[in-house]
Amino acid sequence: MKHAIFGYAALIAVSLSSASPATAQTAKAALKDQKGVDVGTVDLTQTPAGVMLRLSLKGMPAGERAFHIHAVGKCEAPFTSAGGHFNPGGQKHGLLVGPGHAGDMPNLHVPASGILEVEILNAAVTLEKGKPNSLFGKEGTAIVIHAGKDDYKSDPAGNAGDRIACGIIQ
């Protein structure tokens, strides 16, 4: 039994020492509505294919909602402080008309319960500082959920309507 405990402790030590710079970069955004009420979180993880966003919503109005990364890390109601969509490549908006902005993502389909958990991969952004498409640039970035759906073609913002939730990526 003594050897089994020692072996287990050694395994833990090896595991901890191998947690190196290869560990995935992560970030988080706490989403609040315009009244400052917590409506969810977004956990971001750097992957070899881009940034995986794990969205967990609660208390959101049901329906189809636009979901974007915005170019400024500010979330002062009515959230226009978050600026336009994150667009380091200078692309036109809309996944139906071309590559779109780096911050363009598929619409969310919020059920009647207002609770939604979903994962979305955004291959156009990175968490690596110093890159032109990094979510950690000089002004930071924010996650914004809109009142309406993105039509995926209208420039500059997809006719998505008001901004109803916002979280600064940190």
C-alpha cells in the first residue's frame, strides 16, 4: 500500500511539472444585460484551429439572436461603447457574402427557457497577444448579443438590432 501511495504522488508531481507553456490559453467574459443583471458567461480557449467559445446563457429572451465579438473592451449600457464588430482584416460584414468580420459568428437560437449552452469555433481570431487578430489588442474586445438575428449580409452589422448583453473578454 505504501508503494501505491508513493506511485500516485509521483504521478501527480509529474503531471504538475508537465503543465508547461503548452497549456492552452484561456479567457472569459461575464455577460450582463443593460440593467447589469448576470445573464451568462463565455469561456474562450485557444485551439490549433482558432478560439473555441463555450457560451452559457440564462435568463435571455427566447428567439434567434446575433452573437458577435466587438472591437472595444467596454460594456457601458446600451453597449455602443463596445464599438463595431472586431474586424482587423477590414472585411465586409456577412458570412453569406464573403469571409466576414473576424467577430462575425452564427446566430444563437435561445429556447423558451432562456437557457442555452453552446460551443462555437471562431477560426478568424486568436488569444495570442501581439497578433493582428488577437482579442487582446490595445482596446480589448467584448462579446455582444443583439436583440435580433444577424441576416449574414447587411454591412456593417447584419441588421441585428439593439445590443442586449455584453461582456468584456479578459
